[in-house]
Amino acid sequence: MNRSILIVICDFLLISLVAFSNFDDDSMNRSGEKIDATTSPSPVARETVAREMMSVLTAALDEERQNRQALTSDLDRSRATTEETQTLLTEHKQALQQVGENLQRAEADARRIDEERTGLVRQMESSRHNIESLQASLADTRSEASLSRGQIQALQSDLKKKQSEAESLRKQVADLENSRSNALAAKQQLDSRLQAAEVETRVTKEQLNTLRVEKARLQDTTEKLATGVTALAESSAVLTQEIREHRPLAANAIFAEFTRNRIDTHLVSLRAGPFTQDVRRELNSQSILVSSGTNTFYAIYHVLNTPLTLWPPGTEWHGLTGTISRGFFSYQVARVGFLAEDPRVMVIPVEAAQVEKLGAKVYKIAPDPFRFQEAVLVGANDSYYGECKFQIDASTPQYVKMDRSIFRGIIGKFNPSRGDLVLSKTGELLGIMTSNEYCAVLETITPAFTLQCGDTLKTQRAGEKLTQLQNRLTKLPSQLQ
């Protein structure tokens, strides 16, 4: 990456950190001194800084992308040149092979011509000796007066025949000499072509090696640039995610997301009633999927929104069944649990495969629930929501008190009530209203005990366990009950 771009990005990161350093909306700092509200950057300034930072990051990414595309084009051209050179080298190899074959055939023809020439020379020598012997015989015959004329004519005829044969042999020897000269000339020409092809092959190999080195260098540069672009994209994504996580959302956006991701729950319970008859109770509730950072997911409810009750003590429960559904998918509830922090909060474990089929967002528990002074309350079963301030009560560290007097309801009711879900301004789950004034802040989800659904609640001593939870509830401070 260009060094100047890095410096600009670092400058904007420092400016963004200063711009977003307003961690508390309270006008009092920790030492009790007044803080001038005019010193805090305005939302417009913060949005302007964020936009400028994102534009600089986008420009840096575009520049890196263009450089990468240019390097990719150079690499493609190098690859095409390498392939063309490889094709030429293959053609040269084939030509060398053909020249070698022609040279071998020419050498074989030369050896054959030499052998024929040697045979003809031998025949000519033999004919010459025969002629000499015939001439000697003719001389002897002429000297012999007693030889007949017919014998002399026969000898002359044989002599002419031998002379004609010798002349024919001389012509054949001359033709062989010409063929041998032509073969030697062709061999020299082939040798010259072979040497030229070898030189061209050596030059081609050197060019190919140079191209391979350049290709390796380009690939190394491309990999380094790709790594740099990836790192820049990751840092940009992390920065964007941090900005989104720290930016408060509007109550309308939080409620709209809630309505898109809530799930429907239908629970049916059976308990002992008067006159030995079972009392059947059915309730439909709506909730969301929650995770405390592990791979375990839950649907969360207030016990009043379920057919189970913690009171009266000693109630005999016989059965509990239920289904969770969203859209066209539904499944049977296997078990329910009650939180150790507050037994009025009931959860239903949901497996990862079921979460995927439900297709709803899994809400995270707010890691910093006190970042903002306001929260968004959403009715779990009623279509209402609104913004409400809350206060920290030192005597109840696991709870916050909601300021009902200035609850700004947007739709429906204008005061929070038990069972409402409380979401932070960043859209994370802060807790659930256990009473009309107090919200149980969830740091983790730890069921105190669970009940297996079905018709075995009596054997599980469900009534006795729910009574124990009610006794634990009575030990809480009076304002929380």
C-alpha cells in the first residue's frame, strides 16, 4: 500500500477515535465536575468524519484494486508470451527431430553408395585384368599362325564385349561419385541447419527461463498485494463493525428488526384440579432467540406468559408440551428451564440445527448494558414499544430500575410491564422485565433446573421444584418481588 495513504488512514482513525470518545451522555464526569456539552462533537460532525474516513478507505481500496488488476493483466500477457514461446520450442524440437531423421537417411544412402562404388571398382579391376589377359591371349593367338580366323574373330568379339562392359562400369562409377557428392552436400546442409536450430533452441530456453523468473516475481508481487488488500479490507470491516456496534439505533429500527425475527411458542400444561380432574391450560407467547456467547441458544419468556406458575405451593403438575414455530417450520419443545438469577425468567433451549431452520436472528446479550442511559422496551406478546430511561440501584446489582414516569411510548401502551423485553440502543438484549419497574439484567443464561416435557412432570416432582423457586423468589428484596 502507498505510504501516504496509510498516513491519511491513520490520521482519520485518530480523528474518529477522538470524535467517538463521548462514552457517557451524563453532564457530570467521574470527579463530579461539570462537562461543557459544547465540547462534544455533534452527530453531524461525527457522521461527516465517518463518511470522510469511509471515502478515504474506499479510495485506497480502489487504488489497490486497480494496481492488482494491472498486475493481473501483466501476468496474463506474460502467460500468453510463455505459452507462445513454449509452442515455438515444441515446433523447433519437432524440426530438429525431422532434420536428424533426414541426416540418418542421408548417411545410410552414403554408406550404401560407398559399398556399391567399392563393388563396382572391384568389378572394373576384374574386367581390366580380363581384358589384359584377353589382349595377351590375342597377341599370343596372332603370333600363332596356326590359329584359325574364326577363333580370332571370337576373341575380338569377346574383347569388344569386355570393353563395353568396362565402359558401362566406368559410367556407373561416375554416377556413384556424383550421388556421393550430392549426399555429402546434403549432409553439410543438414549439419548447418542442425547447428542453427540448436542455437535457436538455446536462445529460446534462455528466454523461457527469463520469463519464468519474471512470472515468479510477478506472482510474488501479486500475492503480496493480495495480502495487503485483504488486510486492508479486514481492518476496514472491523472498523465499520465497531462503528456500527457503538452507534445507537432508532427505536423504530430496533422494533422493526424484532418483529421480523420473533418466534411463536404454544405451550400446553396439565395439573391436578378439583374433583380429581386435570386442569388444561394453553398459552401462546412470542419471544426471540438469545445467546450468551456460547453455542447454546435459548428462547426467553416470563413465567406469567407460560401456562406454568410458581404459586400456589404443592401443585401437582402432570404434563407439559409445546411447539416453537416461525413461518412454515415448527418443532416440539424438549425441555424448559428457569434461571438461577431470577426464577421468573424461563428459557427453552434451542439446538443449532433448529436455529438454522427457524431462520431468525440470534440476539446477543449486551456486553456493556450501561453504555446508554435509555433502553427500548418491546412487548413480547403485544405490539407496543418505546424508549425508557433506567437507573442503577446499588442494592440490586443484577437489576435496573426503569423510569416509568418518562416512558416515551411510540405504539400502544405507555408504561412498561412484566414480561417486556428490554433491548439496548445497539439492538442487543439487555434483559427482561420481571416486575413493572425492575428489569433483570442478563449477563449469562444459567438455568437453575430443567423440566423434561411430556407426561412425566409428576415423577420429576415439578410441583415441589416450582415451590422451591417461589421460596427463593420471596427472599429477594421487596421492591423486586
